[in-house]
Amino acid sequence: MEVMFTPWRYEYVKTVDQQEGCIFCDKPSDPESKDEENLILVRKERCFVILNLYPYSSAHLMVVPYEHTGTIEDLDAETMGEMMALTQQCMRAIREAYTPDGFNVGINISRVAGAGIDGHVHLHLVPRWDGDSNFMPVVAGVRVLPLALDSVWRTLKDLL
């Protein structure tokens, strides 16, 4: 079993607004040969899937439309449909690979609703396991993830 210790990235979160560009626009504009480095798992016509660099749990990923907009109200029905179809596909792959006990699925619209990047809407898919929360974030300021991002990327890439 791989063990990865990921410290909470307050400095990262604090500087998101200071970054130039948009990671959800910039990363998919790179050539597909950089998908592993950029953690992109799937590219479709209207949306792509990317692993979260600072996950809440192993295999936490995001389904992101290419269109740069802050809310789902501005997305057309075809884009929303592709987002949901990709979410279903990713849930199946994560179930097959890691057998989670459940999922959190959510879209945070606006910073006050929890959006870390609020200018480009995206859907979070977070697998959950019984007992996956523990004292480490409170006591030590770290999240303990049993799987490294590169391992998760390879596993899910093969299934997707």
C-alpha cells in the first residue's frame, strides 16, 4: 500500500486569486502528451476530467467544461449532459478500481459557496470510504492519502 502525506496547502489556496490565467483553461490547452503531468484523465468534445491536485480523498477528481464560465446557468444542455455522462463514467471507474462506500458530488458556485476557483465552474467527484476521516488534519495539519496521484492517474486512465 502506498502512503502519501499531503500537507494542507494554505499558501496555495491563499494565492489562487493572484495566479495569472485559469488552470481549467491552461491545462487542457497543453498538448495531450502532457496529460499525465497535468493530471488530465479524459478529454471529450465539451468537457474534460482532471484529478484534483489537492484531493480531499484518493481519486478525487473534477469534471470541467472547456467553456470558461462561473455558473452552470450559462452552460448549454449538451455541455451539462456531457458533464453528467462523464461523472457517471468516472464513478463506475472509481468503483471498479477502489470500491468506495459512497461519493460526494458537488458544484460550488461562487467563492462564498466554497469554490476555490470560482471563475470556471467544475464538478467535484469525491469517493468516500467508511472511516475515511480521521484526526490528522486537526492535530497535524495534514491529510493522509493511501494512494499517490500518479498511481491513481494510471489506474483510472486505464479504466476510462
